[in-house]
Amino acid sequence: MNSRHRGIRGRFSPLMSMPRLLANRQGSSYFDLMIKTLVVITLMLTVMSFLSIFTTYLNLNYVCRRVVRVVELEGEVSDRAYDVFYRLKQQTGLSPEMTVDEVDYCQDQKIQLRDTFTITLADSYSFTIFTPSFAPPVVIQIPMKVSITGMSEHYWKLPK
């Protein structure tokens, strides 16, 4: 009857003393809570840093759409289009390069009604992985490129 409670190996076996050691866990829940909190905070900071990449891309897309709309209404890549580009560049804090591609000018940088053009903005985002105190930060450059095609809404009467 007594051998049934001692287990297979006997009274002083290491397997019999393990439950007593594991049962005495005073204060261990605090360490578990601290570790879980650190993991959750680290994950939240990682997600927030990745969201800034998407925000930058959305700002770049917004700037490109606005410039395309101005060129569509004006019918040319005018000073007004560049003014909108520089103003939005300053407001968003981006520093993209703008190129106008796939366009047939009818005269002096003017785009005829229903002719298409493409405006491309290219920029790069500096994603900082970590900043050690004894060295420069570890940074990854993420290239971003937005191309939007527009169609001129202005009719130019050409001289004969």
C-alpha cells in the first residue's frame, strides 16, 4: 500500500522530489509578466516603425496625384505645377525627384487635349534598425517610386 504512493523508483528518487521543487514558485509570475510586457512593447514599436514606411509612400502618392491633376488642368508642365510640387514637398517633408515621361509636346512644353503623360516621383526612405551609442545608426534605404499617368484636359489652338 505504501509503495503505491512512492512511485516506481522509491522514496528518495529524483523524480519524487521534482514536484516539490516546482511547487515552490513564489514571485515567478512577476518575471513572467515583465517578460511578456517587454515582448509586447517591442512588437508594438516594430509595427509602428513599419507603419511610417507606408505613411511615407501614401504621402508620395498624394503629391504625385496632385501634380498630375494640375498638369491635366493646365495642359502643360508649367510653373504652377512646379509650385504645387515644391509646396507639397515642403509640407510632407519628402524630397522626391520628379520626372515627366511618355509625353508628346505639341509646342513649347504644351500637351494637347487627350494626350497622355506620366509623372514619376522617386524617393527613398531611411529605415533605422537600431542606434548603438558607440557607432552610427544601422539604416536601410528603402527606394520608393510612384508613377501616375494623366490625360490633358486643355485644348491648344495651334498656329498654321
